[in-house]
Amino acid sequence: MRLLRGRDRCLAVFGAMAMAVPLLSGTVAAGPAGAAAVLPAVVPQPVSETAVAGSGFTLSAQTPVDVLSTDAAAVGVGAYLAGLLAPATGYTLPVVSTATAQGQAIVLDPNGPLALGQEGYTLASGSTGVTVTAHGAEGLFRGVQTLRQLLPAAVESSTVKPGPWTVAPVQISDAPRYPYRGAMLDVARRFYPVAQVKRFIDEAATYKINTLHLHLTDDQGWRIAIGALPSLTTVGASTQSGFTGGTSWYYTAADYQDLVAYAKSRFMTVVPEIDGPGHTSAALASVAGLNCNNQAKAPYSGFDVGISLYCLGDAQHIAGVGSFLSTVISAVAALTPGPYVHVGGDETPQATASQYAAYVSAAASATSAQGKTLIGWHQLGQGTLPAGSLLQFWGDAADRASVGGSQETVGIRQVRAGVAQGAKFIMSPSDHAYLDMKYDASTPYGLSWEGYVSVQKAYDWEPTTVTATTDGTSPVVPAGRIAGVEAALWADRAYAGSTSLPSSTGQFPEPWVYTDHMSFPRLPAIAEIGWSPQSTHDWASFSRRLATHGPRWTAAGINFYAAPGISWPSSGTPGSLDGVHTVATGGQALDDPASSTATGLQLDTWALHGGSNQKWTFAQQADGSYTLTNGASGLCLDVNGGSMSAGAAVIQYTCSGGANQRWQVTALTGGGYTLASARSGLLLTTGSTANGAPVTQQADSGSALQHWVVG
């Protein structure tokens, strides 16, 4: 979390590929009678997309996935596609390798022209089949992500759904604007189990993200085992923000290699970050000699930043830090086949210029010794950088306002220093690309030190002007120095009620719940900024296309936020009730008593006043039911103990997605709704219309106390 900065604070661009895609971006082809065909809604927007009149290609259980190669990577993309389609369709599509394309097939051709580039592809679909052409397996994989968006939304379901499974008829030519399109997970402040990281990899890959940046170390935890320094995990991994006493909150070498291999199978490069010289409390608690008094600090599980610094005040400790970094970075580099190591460099208010320079020198030396390209936050520009380094810019509107003035911000001066050294830049402006910023005041997680970041704000920015003056001129970073973009999800405030410190661990949902809510729908917005040509960037178009992805996320089980200002479908999934509502009967609202954050607390009804403790966020699930999350506590409407019995208390509890937290909402003929537990089938019922009446589940009696107005 880059709080201090908020208060004071590869790489060839898209070019030759534009010549390989002659169709105009967004072109709509006319049908036989001159009627325009419907243009499929694809995110990110392709370079060129032309709808074709006709019926499209309908899959059957016998449809082959025909790979025109025996290359293992290309065949692997075919197997991935067949596996992707199997759960919802119920089809086990045969994956075959042939020399020439078959009819009535999905054809994956990796033998396309060199001009397509590493990630470019073309896609043509019609009544006789679908062909994706690329110059290699990675381009095929990107094309497959588009192909899945041409099928009905239910194709993302994990259970069999009724067809037909028809691919929209279309012609697409596509390639990325930037070669680096990243997403960062902060696994240091909140540890993500391996399975949950893989889940995020799959979600991000859908939108052609090709880089996973893992923030592995911080004050609150050290998350990767280093064989030569076991205390980094026995001590340094024992804490998280809000948690202590962990024994397995880290990735073993085998775990990390598993993640790297999984990411590779999704054509995603892993960038490990070993932060320093600040954000180092976990290391200082683990290795005594990193402290100036040579005494280990206590492990830290709090929420502050800017509280730590390696000891860099004398030659002996500088050498010790250098040796430590060499040991760590060599171990991490050996496990990471990708070209990058990220060495942090942000938020060191207590470091002198000489101390900071000593860190950059040591980190750069250790990284270069392993043959890796150094990445760091833009503050690293004040040090001496190796050739070919990348800096990650996370500045904001205050920086932009100062560009070209007599008093440019420290951040802009650091960016200028990086530019002078030949560095390239990854753009992650914190007021647009930080996914931990709240959408609005109702967001249960994250913070708002950069203000609220709505979906539109996450979309409405341009990498080439993010370091320019406010009128978009005189950018500090030339366009040719921009390697790409990255969305960053910090996790130190990954709990409900995050505007104050938590009172219990019960306020923390599973990491995937937090990640889904904060990333969707904003991660696809940033993905489009990185992939699609600038000429296609248009909020009205994007928001219309994005809205059609709501049903896809619901089908896939993605716990997204149905943000206002986007016309999410009003029928089907996610139904018209997605969003924030009050739930009332007889003028009495379903209420979290006294805005408590206690888990297990029985809910009641109280005179309707519209406060946050009477606001419930409805999120439709893949089975059509809803979860209801309270606006004050961030906890979910739950049947105590998953009881099947009438009279069981309805409580609030940490969101898990279980059947006892899912509610079937049924419209009544005369208006209003009943809410039935998906587990028991019993109805949400209040005891009376008096203030404080307890809420339970009861058999359907037709009582008015079971009929709710969702407002």
C-alpha cells in the first residue's frame, strides 16, 4: 500500500503488427440485405473486429480441436481449450494434430506469418468452423481467450448447462499495444494459498494479462523459502496484517515452482518482488545482522508503512545487506525462469541519500549477477541503474500537476533521473491502477487515500500522458520508453470495515473473495488500456461491452462488484437485484444491530433508516441464488451452523459462499420477494414489526413477516 506517497509524496511497442491487420478497428460488416450484423462484445477490444452475417458455428460433442502442428506448446493450447469448454458443455472434445485443417472443427494454426508477432492472432468463425491463426502457441492462447467470449456466457460455468454452443460469426485481427501487461498480488500482507493464486492467474489470463507480479516480502511477512536462511520463513512468515502465529504462510521452493509452471501454462511470466530497503520488518525479525544493533526485531502484524529500513549506515552492515540480497536473489532467480526480479525501492522516508544509493547498488549487483533484468518502483531512479532496467511508476494527479513547473514533485524528479539512465517504464498510476482503492463509500475493503477509483476512472487514463502536464503535453517518459501497464492489488486492508483497524480476524474474507471484488470489473479495464490501440479507447463502448461480462463472471463464480453506472443485464445472470439494497417488511429493515462487526451475531429488524448497517450487497451466484453482504460489517447473511431446522437464527458471518449463505430470491405476484435459504429451503422471517425483532428461518406460512421489499 503506497500511503506515504499518497500524502507526500520487452520491449517494443505495437508497431509492425498494425500493418498486418488491414481491417479497420471496430468495423461492422453488412449482411446480404445490407443489414448490419451484430458485433460481439470482446474485452480487450481487438485491433480489428468485423461481424459477419450468418448463423455461426455450433459445437457438438464430436467437434475436433484441430491443431495444425505437433509442437507440444501448441497442442497444449488445444488441450487447454478442450478443458475450458468441457465443464459447461459436457463435451470431451477430441484434440488432434493434422497437417491440413478439417471442416466443422475448431482449428488452431500456429504457422501464421511472422508479422503477427509473438502474441498476435487472427480469428475467423462462420457456419463451417472456427480458425485461430498465430505465429506460435502464445498467439493461439491469446486468440482462445477471444474465442471463449464469442460463446454464450454460460460456457464459463463449472457445471453442465444447456446449449446450443454457437460461436458468433466474426473476423478478428489482433495484437497487443504493449508487451508488458501485468497484475500484482500482494501475498506478503495477506497470504494467498497456491490454489488461490492459480485462480487469479486464470482470471487474469482471460483478459490477456501476461505478467504476474508477486509482492513476496514486506513488513508483515516473508513468503518464499530461502534454503540458506530458514529463519525468513520460520520467523518472517509467522505474521500477516492482522494475524500472528502462522507456520505455513509461505511458498516452499516446490510451491513457487508449481506457481511459475502454472503461470507459464497460461503464457504468463512471474515477476518476484523482494522489497527493500524499506518494507523489511519481516527480514529484520528473521536476520539479526540486518539491524544496526544486530538484534532481531519482533515480527510485525500491523498495518503501517514506512516503518523499517535495512541498516545501511556503515561499511560492515552495507556488506551484510549486500550478502543477504545476493543469497536471496540468487535463490529466487534460480526458481524463476522469467527475465525479471523486482527489488522494490519505495517508501523509505528515513533513508539518507547515501543509504538509499547503497541499497540500489547492492540490489542491482545481485540481480545482474543472476542475468536478470532489474525492476523497481520509480523511486529507484535516484540510484545508479543497470542498463535495460524497468521502473514502475505509481504516481498520481499531484505529480502530473507539477510536471514542467518550478517545483516538480520528488517522484517526477526520480522519474526524470530514471529516464536519463535509459530506463523503460511500467505505468501503474495509483489514482487509476491501484485495485485496493475503494470504488465508492460503500466498498467494504481497501482505502481511499487516492480518492475513490470507479470503473470509469480505472479505464479513463492514457499511459503516454500519465507523466505529462495536465493538458497531456511534454511527457516526462517518452512514448517509446513505455514497456506497458500493471494493475496493483495491495492487501494490507483486505478486510471488511477497512476504514478503521480490525477488531477480529473474522472481518477478513478469504483472499479470493477480496481479490474478485476489488479486481472485477476494474482489472479488465486496465487490461484493455494495455492491449487495445489508443484509438479504440472509449468509455461508452467499453462499459457496454463490459456489462455483457457480468453473466460470464457469475457463471465462473467470480465474486465481482456490480458497479453502478454500468448497465448490467436486468435478466438472467447476474439478475436485476445485483447491487446494494435495503431489505424491509412493514417498514422494518433487515439490520446489523449497532453496526457490529461480530461474527455469529443474530440479525434483527429495525425501523428503516437507510444506514450502512441496513444496506446489503446482493451478488448473484452461478446457481441463480444470491449472497447478501452487510454494508457496515462486510459479513454475509448466514443460517447459524447451516441448520436445516425451522427457528434457526439468521446471523452474519465471514463470507464463504456456502449454501447456508446463499438465498433463493423469488418475486411474489403482489409485489415483494421471499428469500429462502439455498441449504434448507426455509424462508427469511422476522419475529414481529417491533424494533429489535429477531430474524430466523421458518417454513413458508404466507405471513407478511416473510414478504420483503428489496429497495
